[in-house]
Amino acid sequence: MKRRTALVLAALLLVQAVCVQAFAAGKSVYFTAINDNVLAMSDDTMPFWSGGYLYIPGSVFTGYVREDIGIAYTYNASKQMAALYAVGKSGRSLAFDLTKTYAQDNLGNTYYPTAIRRGDTVFVPASLVAEVFGLTYSTVSLSGSNAVTGDDRGWLVWLRESDYVLQASQFADAARSQMSARYEQYLKSKETAQQAPDPEQTEENFDGKSVYLCFRASDSETVSALLDTLSRQGAQAAFFCTETFLTEQGDLLRRMVSTGQAVGLLAEGTDSEEVLAQLERGNAALYSATCGRTRLAYLPLADSGAAEAAALAGYCRLEPAVDRTGYGLRSRTQAAALLQRISSRRGDLSVWLGDNVSAVGLSAFLTAAKNAEDRCLSLTEPAA
């Protein structure tokens, strides 16, 4: 009897180890670092992307981190209110009313997007926190020599004070032992945790592909119709906007952000100087409309030098897996052809459609994609 019990326990441990390895291989793992500290990891507090923004748990700004970086976090569950505030004399604060689509600072300025609650955890946009409190924010891919998780699915989210001496890649190398220790603790916690399904995370379990539709935001009427269609279908996409659109269409930009769509910059210059100037002006216009910025950029005419300069300036360049501008998405026939093309490719993929798209074609594609168990999501930096 004892031998039989031992064999059963051994089998359970083996299955558990396989499940942990499968999780690590199938889902990106995000490490969070504040200044010098790589923080503990758990599934409940893992950063995630939504609407083109990376969200981190507000609870990271507690304990010793609060004292180290000078930012504190509070949350009142009964009032659905969360807040971040500077510890000291600056008086800066950022309040999140979870019943609204925007956040406000202590001066009454409005910011998009707001916080998101998952389960008992409130997540805040990392880029917005950095903007309001004067921090520097980076995401670093932990691949190649930086690999910590054993594959290329690891990312480091790093917030630090603006005068920090190390570059992001240098810090990732220096913090590798910290991340390895945190990752080992994370895997051990998963081995002992109950594997009951989490209703807050059921959206992670699906059999199809993740599709990232990318449009050029041209005339306001078409963009508004596309946003209506996405809203009705519960889908998301990315809108890449020229400087002119960003300057003139503040209402549509705020609507994009508040509904979880990704907003990117479309720069049609060729050389470094021209491209960087367009990106800077575009982000300034986006900030004026939404109090937020983006690092997503589409550079269709940029030479190699301009592309490299944009990357060094912190922009994430869209390189679509599929370009359908020549075919379009304006009818059911074109929707079926696009879905067939997507089905023939392996893995998740981004699709560039430019402005050759209509609400009719988009609606037909979203319906067909849903029937195929594919889902259309807001573009993120790792997917670009």
C-alpha cells in the first residue's frame, strides 16, 4: 500500500512539474523592478498589456519600495478608489476612480487610461506613473544572453528615478541573479499552489490565435465607424495616426484610449531627423489630447538609419507579419480571404490594413474570426 501511494505521489509531482514547465514555455513572464530592486512575482500581480499600455500592480509602491522611490499607494475597495502620491514635499498625486475611464492628478488634470482591477489587485499604467512622477520607464526583452526563464519569453519592466546611472540593458545584465532567484521562487510557489481555474483569467484560455489588426487613422468618419464596430464586437485593434490626425481629432483619440484600443504614431519621413521630429510632434499632440504618450510607431518610408534612430529613442517599430493594404478589408469576401491567410500562418500575428478598410468588412472579419476561435486584441510592444 505504501509503495502504491508513493508511486501515485511521484506521478502527481511529475504532472505538476510538467504543468509548470508548460506554463513557463507558453506565456510571457514579466519581472518588475523598482530602482535596484527586482520584486517578488505571482500570477495575481503579473504585469500585463491592455490597450497598448503595460499595467503593473499598484501594490508595488508599498513597503521598502515606497521609501526607496518616494511613491506610496493606497486603495479603498468600498469606494473603488486607488491613489498614488509622492512621499515628501512635491505634493504630486494621481487618483484612480475605478468607476470612470480616466485618472486625475492633484491639479485636476485628466489622464488616460485609468487603472484596471483584476480580482483583488489594482493595476496602474506604468508609462502614466512614470510621466506624472518624473520616473524613467523601460521594458527589456530577456532573450539571448539575458535569458532568465530558459526561453525568450521573459520581459523586465523597470521603473527608476531619472538620474539612474545604468542603461536598461546594463541593468538587466546586472540584475540577472536577482531575477533568477525570483523566478525560482515563482516556480516553487506554482508547484504548491492549488490549480483551480481563476474566473478573472479565463480570457487566457482559448484555442485560436491572437490577431493584432492595425489601421491607418485617416478621416474621422471612417475611424468613428471602425470604433463603433469594434465596440459592438468586443474587439480591439491599433490605430496609427499622422501628426495631422493627432492634432485635430482629440475626441477620437480619447475614445480610442478609453475603450482599450492601441494608439500608435505614423511617421512618413525617410531620414532620421525628419522621422524623429514627426514622432516627437505626434507624441506631443497625443499628450495634449489624452495626457498620455505612446512608443508604438509605424515608419513605412524610413531608411535603416532612421529606423535605428527611432529604436534608440525608445520607440517600438511595427513590422507587420501580414500586409493586406493591397487587398483591403471592405467586404465579406475580403474578410474570408484575410481569415484564410491568417489561418495558414503559425502563431499570433499582426496585420497591417492601412486605411483600406470599412466597417462592413471589419464586422464580417470579426464575426468570422470569433467563429474560428481567434481573438482580435490591442497591439502591444512585444507583438509589434
